[in-house]
Amino acid sequence: MKSGFEQSDSKFTILTRKVIRIEKTVQSMQAASRRPNTEPVEPDADNEKNEPSVEDGRAEEKAAKDAAVSEKDATPKKDESSGEEEEEEADIGEKIGDNSTEKAATPKQRKAPARKQQVLSPCGSDNGVDPDLVFVKEYTPTKAEEVEEAQRMALKQQATIDIARANVQRQRQLAASQVSPFIGDSTVKGIIPNKPRLGYGYDPNEPVDKDRLARLKKDFKGIFGPTKFKLHIPLMWWHELVTQTEWLADTHMDAVMNMFRHRMKLHPEWFRSDRLCFCDSTPSMLWQKDKWKRFLSTKPDGQGLGRWVPGGATDLFEGKAPRFCQTLKKWEVDIDEIYMPWNVKDAHWVALMVSIPKRHITVWDSIPGCLSERLLAKAIEPVAVLMPYLQRLMADIGDRYKYPLDRYTHEYISGGDVPAQDNSSDCGVYCLKFIEYHSLGRLFPKTLCGRNMKAIRAKLAADLYHEINCRGPPERNWEDLDNDI
């Protein structure tokens, strides 16, 4: 009896150990099933080999039963009671093994569909689509949009480079002598200008060069003094220029304006702008009186054109006249301002500055109150009307509508800061000096007065003789002046 109890105790111990081992296996499987796994489980060979399955559990249970049977067969004697107990324990162990295998297999069988559902509907909605999720179709830009985007990125990159350069540049402090109300507190403008400074190229107030004057007196003897040679045109011409009591003719005005042209051609930086030009007295001589009446007598066409234009006007507009000093600079395209002497009723010279962009004429007069508003408007009417007409005439056919035919406005400046003459013969000299000072960007000085007029005339004569090799009145070219246009 004692041996029977010992055998049953040993068998029960073996079964208990097996049950404990099986429970540990089940617990490990349950713990593995609780771990989060977002990846879908695919039934491949690797997963089947690595993960425990139901068949593995049944194989282990079968091995345990076989081991129990072998131990039972190994005992020589058995009691009925012990046999019944062994059968009951075996049945219990089998049930426990079956339950454990079912529990081990149940998480896997339930988890696989859950993982598949998680892949198909990650958002947990009924139809597998998240209501907060918006699917955007991929957009392919066009070539124009790609070019525009490339340009935008290039500008952005350039702006980044400019900002970087500006940040690393040293901040310069201007000295008191470099600060000006005209150029501002700018280091670039005050110290390193982008363009050479225009204007103030020479001083028109300098005294006459004695060497130049001596050569003039040597070649044209007797011009400084009483008139002795009325029939000698060159000597008389020089005498009228240097003598204060003589009026200046149109040839004197043309000679000095040609000298200004020559200076402008050689040294444009001397003047306040490189978009100005000097015109001689040709418009004053040929755009008035009968020529002007002929222009008004012709009827215009539908575009306001078709009128007769004084000869040589188009050559002046295109910079082809005078022939000895052609600039080929077209008015309005290359020229903004025009200086010209203008004669009023063959008795008085005034200086004109025609501003093409402003469509405005500025008149400087050395005799205050000499011209009334009515007389002035009538005197400069040819310029005020012909300038807009030439602009439309010389423009391209498709652009003619841009140029109205309205006459230019005018402004009369006399007295005040404008020097006034104290006789009736120096108006031509004042007119030329007004043009010279203003083109250089200078104010009219108080030294421009009657007491210095003799020295001013002598300087003009010496400069003409030396700079443009003038030996007398310039010859006029009267060709094509009466051609109809």
C-alpha cells in the first residue's frame, strides 16, 4: 500500500510539473499577444516557423501523454485504485493541455483578423476612410509655371545675396564736408559717385587769356578802336564783336553757339547734362515772318499733319545740322533741352531754353519789362507750335497719337536775379552769357554787368579765334531752306 502511494505521488509530481510548464508557455504567449504590433501579419513561411501555433501545443501535449504512458508501463504492479487515479489524472492533464493549447491558439486566431482590419482601416471608420483626411491629387506644373517659379527663386536668391552683402559692408561715417543738402547723406554719392560729376567744367568768369588776345590783335589789327574799315567785312565783324557800342548780328550769335557746340562735343562732362544741345539763330531767322505765315496758311490733314515746314527744320530735329558739327542726336530721343538765341522784331535778343519733356519754354531777358505778355507769346509762337508739330511728324506712324499738337507753355524771367543791361547794344552778349551760365549749371553772377562788358566781349573774341579757328563771320548754308516738307 505504501509503494502504491509513493508511485502515485511521483506521477502526480510529474504531471504537476508538466502543467506548470504548460501554464508558463500559455502566459508567455498571452504576453506576446498583448504587445502592440502595427505591422500586418502575413502568412509566410518565416512567421509560421518563428511563432508558436496550435499544432506545436498539441505536439507537446502528445509528447507528455506518451511519457506518462511509458512510465505507467514501466511499473510492475498496479492497483485498481491507483490505475483509476492515474486515468483520472491523465484525463485531467489532457484536459488541461487541451485548454492550454486552445488558450495559446485563441490570441493568434483572433489577433490576425484584427491586424488585417487595422491595415485596411487605420482610421477606425466604418468605410475605411478617415473623415478628417483629405486626399490631394498630385499637380504637375506647366512649363510657363516652371519658368515663373525659376525666376521667382532667382530673385529670392539674389535678394538673399544682397542682404548678406549689405550686412557685411562696413558702415561709413561722412565728414562734415561730405554732407550736402543736394546729394544727401550718402557715402556712395558723396565719396564714390557712379557717374562723373556734370557741370562746372570751366569758369566763364575767368579773365581773358592774354596770349590768345595778343594773337587776335596781331592778325586783325585795328579792331580795338575807332571804325576805319567799314568795307572790310572780317575786320568789321571782329570790331563789332569787341566794341561795346555795337550790336551783335546773327553771325556773331552763330559763331558763339558753334563754340558751345564744339565744347559740348569734346567735353560733355563740363555741362550740367549730356542731353542738351545748342541751336544757332537759324530758327529765329527762318521760322518767323513769311515762313511762319506760310505754315499757318496750309491746311492740315486728318492727323494734324500735312502743313508746310520751314526748310532745315527736320535736319535740326535729327541732329544733322549744322553740317560741320553734326551730333546725330535726335530731339526728344537723345535731347531733352535746347538752348537757342531768339530775335524779337529784329531789335532785341532773348535767350530761350526749350524743355521737351516738360513742353515748356523759359525766356531770359536782359531788359526788364521790355516784352509784354501778349508780345512775348506772339514772338515765340513759332517755337511753341512747331516743336510739337515736329515731334508728331518725326515720330513713328504707330506712335503719332502719343504726341499732342498743343502749343508749349512759356515762362518769362526778367529782373531780380537776372542781370540787366544798362545800354541798348549788349542784349546779344547777355543772351549768350545766359545760355553759357545755365548750361554749366551756374547761377547768373553779379559780375555780368555793363562795367565788365568790354572784357567779356574781348574774351569771347579770343576764345572764338583760338578754339574753333574762327577768322570771320561763318558762312551760312542756304541750301534746301525753301523745300516743301
